[in-house]
Amino acid sequence: MIGHDLGGRYEILTRIGGGGMALVYKAHDVLLNRNVAVKVLRQQFVHDEEFIRRFRREAQSAAALSHPNVVSIYDVGQEDDTHYIVMEYVEGHNLNEIIQERAPLQADEAVRIAVQIADALDHAHQNHIIHRDIKPHNILIGKNGRVKVTDFGIARAVTSSTITQTGSVIGSVHYFSPEHAKGVNTGEKSDLYSLGIVLYQMLTAKLPFLGESPISVALKHLQEDFEEPRIVNPHIPQSVENVILKAMRKNMHERYASAHEMQLDLDSCLRPDRLNEPKITFTAVNDMEETRVMPAIRGEVRPEAASERAEPVATTHAAAERDDLGAKPEPKGWKKPLTVVGVTLVVLALIIWGFLWLIDKLDVPEVEVPFVVEKPLDEARRMIEDAGLKVEDPVIREHSKEIPLDHVISQTKANLRVKQGSLIELTVSDGPELEVLKDYVGKPLQTAIDELGALGITEQNKQIIIERVFSEETPDTILQQTPNEGEEFNPESVEISFMVSKGRETVEMPNLIGNSLSEARDLVKAFELVLEDADILYEPSYLHQKDYVISQDPFEPKDKVTKGSKISVRVSSGPPEDAKEHHFNIVISPAEAGKTSEIRIVYSDARGEDVEWGKRQITSTQTFPVTVVLAPDTEASVTVYRDKQFIDRKSITYEELAQGTNTSTLTFPGDDVQPTGEPVQGEVDESDEQTGEEEQQQQ
């Protein structure tokens, strides 16, 4: 069924459950673009016309229910031999799973669930629909906490022939009401009895009646008392126990009059004034009939009876012989009748003997059919043959999530007495329905997640394991998968591993600005990036020396960059053509002759304001060359400090530089000689000027 478009509208995604009569699938309604649940009738019932007719009628009746605590029925249909019901899909868990996981539940949670179930039953009963199979498996709890009751009306569709074929009563025997177990018509109060058992199980984590077979459990519903809830779980308030005791009375007249009455009692049972109310009591009345064993009636003839019926004939014949001893000889005509009588008696005796022999052969003894559900097939076959019965071959095989591989799912004539040598039909599990894994290598990870999610396989339940690695492939592309393509897997237990690309490895972008072009090339190569000659652009710059990097693109320093990425840089070609340079030769002496002074020089020009040229320690008069760069219509200046004291500042404009020399000398004697403040024009030794420029470059 997986992948089938049922009715041309419902795309079957995955199997989510099943019972004795139907299988339930999650499907997508392509017309309304929503998920739905589709219940499909099992194949063994598709040829029972009465069952199908009632199935449809009851499903349509349930579809008339509109209540927030009832699973809505959207559609009923047939495709060839497939009969199905489309229902609301509830995202969550059924109550049985919650009980198995964390029962006993807190009283307030159990009561809250029971109130919603009672509300749903009240709505159904008002619409003359009786559920007849209230159990935790049929109660769904959505992710928002909303309780939804499902499977309304389906149990009513069972015919007498179905019961005979399956050898069981439809419904769950652990939740039967006594009248249900007796086989009489069940009414609204049977649902309340079942709800009482569900509440009992939520609060105690156990069922009130257990047995080795369904019949033994049904008899306990009829004849035995259950262990009271507060004995099992003392934390249950008395008021809540009273609700359970009243709902589970064997005499239906002592139960709640309606689901609404039970709902009102549940609504108020946790009020502080009711928690410790007196225990409820009932008048002891046994309304259940005694269990009687009726003797079997058989039409067999006993040999003693036959001999008694033959005795008068034999006695008469003997008397006649005695009379003949003393009587006169009769004529010879009497011998022939006596011969006829004798032969007749012999024939009658043979007929009676043959009849008794035939009855003995036809009277096959009856034996008890062993219950072999959930047992391994070999063990089940041995048990059936040891009982004098036969397994009908071949056995029926079906997929099952609940029953392990090669274990019996169901049997015919369970818990009955049948003639020795009778055939027993077994339905055996093929294990969960297996899926075939597709090839996801080279596909986006999200594609695999979406398709596997439709089968119930998700990262949340740790069935999908993802390992991300660097690669040349696009990020989120699947590189490897385990299991491999074409392997079969069980969606319930499989673990699928994907190795996924996270793209090429990244590095932190280095800062190239301010480095020489050769240094920048070395950094780019070390970080496995690419800088081609075509991506090196030259432009004039006042701020950067020739062949030094001005800017980088498209990545800023410290950006995460994929290895192998191409970058471009802008490199200084030196000052613009209209720029002019001026060289200040600063001649300065220590403040006091023979002592050390600290000299600090700062300049401002087209490259920036208050640029530090550097500091020097001097003990004698020294000359320091300082080169400034001027743009048109600007000025440059140098400022000199000695021992942190301002000495002097000298400026020169672009126009002055154009009219005069490109070199000037500033002289600063010691404190005993006052500076004139006027520049001293003169030539500077070429080696001194070169030394000053090198020092300036180092700064």
C-alpha cells in the first residue's frame, strides 16, 4: 500500500497501526493538501457483503459526529476490493503508549483525560452511537494535550459469520463489560464500564482482570471482584476511586445513568472538599446468571438397548421349542417358517452391529484448541498437532509491527472445542513491512529528510545520523550513506547515516593592507587563497608607499573565507603626479651640552595630520631629514619637541614649494642659544638626507 494513490486522492505514506479488522496508514490528501489517517479493511473481510454493508453504514454514522474529542471521519470509499475510511490525522501518541511509558499517571492528568473521553461518549450516545471498544489503543493524545476518541461504530459491523471464522468476539476482552462478555446486547453503560477500566489502568498501571486466555478473562468480568484501585496505588484520592468503583459495577443499573453524569462526577472529584469523601457502597445484588455446564446430546444406540429389544423374540422362540418337546409332531410345513425367522434374526443382528460400528467411527472425540497467538510458528504447529489437530497449509503471512517475525498473529477457532483432526488456520508475521532505501548520494540532505520523514524516520528519534565534512561539493550535498542503495530496512528500528558536505574548508582572511605586495602574495599563498596578476590594481596614494597594499576585496580581514577563493587588491603606485616633496633638514643640539636630550618630531602633510616621525636620544648636535608630501593647495609642517617641550613648528605651502627649493634647514641650538625661528636655506649632504628618509620610512 505504501506509495499507492488510494481513490486517486490519498497518497499512502506509511503504516501507523492496525488491528484485527483493519490496517491504518498515514496518507496525504493531495486535493486539500493535508495529512489524513486511512483505515483499510483487511482482505479476509472484503467478500462478506453483510459486513461491508454494515461497515459503510456505521462509518457513515460515525462521520455524523462532530466533537472536539472525537476523531473526525472525512470520507468512506472503495477501490476494487479495498474498502477504506479516511479520518482526521492526530499528531501525537495513543493512550496505551503513554500508559506503558509512564503509568501510573497523576490523578489530575488521568481525570483530565477521562473527562474528555466521557464528553466524547456523551456526544456519541446522544447520537445513538455506542463505541463498544473503549480502550487506551483507541484514545489518541495530541501534542496539544487534546484527547481524541477513534474507531466509533466499527465494532458493530461484525457479523455472526465473522465471529465464527475468527473464533473470537470483536473487541478487547480486558475492557469488556460483563454484559458484553455474556454476549447480550450492549448499551451505553458498557462504554462507561470500559472507561472505568481505562481510568483504573491509568492510575494503577495494571489491568483489573488478567488470565491465561480470553475466555478466562471474560469469566472474571462476570464472576470475580477486582483489586480496588487504592490498594494498588494509595495515592489515588477516595473521590476518584469512587468514580471507578461506580463505573465498573457488574450490575449495569448501579453504574452511572449516562456519560454526562459520569463526566460531571469526574469534573468535581478533585475538589478539595471531595478528596477524602466516604467510600461509595452498593447493595449486594447478584444479577448475573449462574454458569451451567450443559451435557452434550448425542444420537447413539447402546448395545444393551438393542439386546433388550431383541429379547422378546428370542424368548418366544425358546418357549415354542419347549412346547414342541411334549407336543405332537407338527407337519413338515413348519420348518420353512422357522428357517426364515432364524435368518431374519441373524440379518437384524448384523445390521445392528454394523450400525453400532458406524456410529463408533463417526463419533469423533472433541479436543480443546490451544491458544498459540504470539508464539513461534514451529512451537504453535507442535502444540496444535499434539492436541490432535492440523495446521492448514500454507499459513497466511502478513506484515506486523507488533508481532515478531515468524510468530503467530492470529488463529481460527481459538479457545473452542472442535473435532479431533480439524484444521486450524494460522496467520503468521512476516515482521514489519520493509522498505527499500533509495540512493541519496549527490542529492540535497533536505530531500532525504523529507522522504524518510514520510516513513516516520526522523532526526528527533535519532534514526538519522548526520556527519558533516569539508568537500568540494555544494554544502548540504550527501556524499555517502549507510545502509547502501537498495538495501531493505525496518522503518521502526533503522539507523541511517549520511556524510554531508559542508563545502570547502574555510580560513580567516588575513589583513593585507599596509603590507608590501610581495608580503601580501606570501600571505595569500599561506592561507591557500588565490591572487592572480589580473586582480592586482595600481592607483596613486598619498597614504601608502609605492608597491604597498591599499585595500583588499571582496573579503575583509578576519572574514571566514573558503580555501581557494579568489581575491583582489589595490596597490599604491606612489603619490600622484602633481604631488611635490619637500625635505626638512632639522639640525638640533641637546638642551645642555654634553647631556642627553630626547628629540621628538611630528609632521603633517597630504598623508595625514600629526604623523609621528619618531624619537631620538642625542648628546650632541645632529641633523634629522624629514620629508613631507604636498598636494595642490595644501601645506605641510614639521613640529619639533625636545625633552617633551615644544621647540618650534615650521610650515610650507604648495605654492611656496613651487617657487622655491625643495629643501630647507631648521636649526635648533641648546638652551643657551635662542632660535631665530627663521629657516636657514642651504644644501644638505646627500647621505644625511638619505639616512633621514630611511628613518622616516621605518617609522
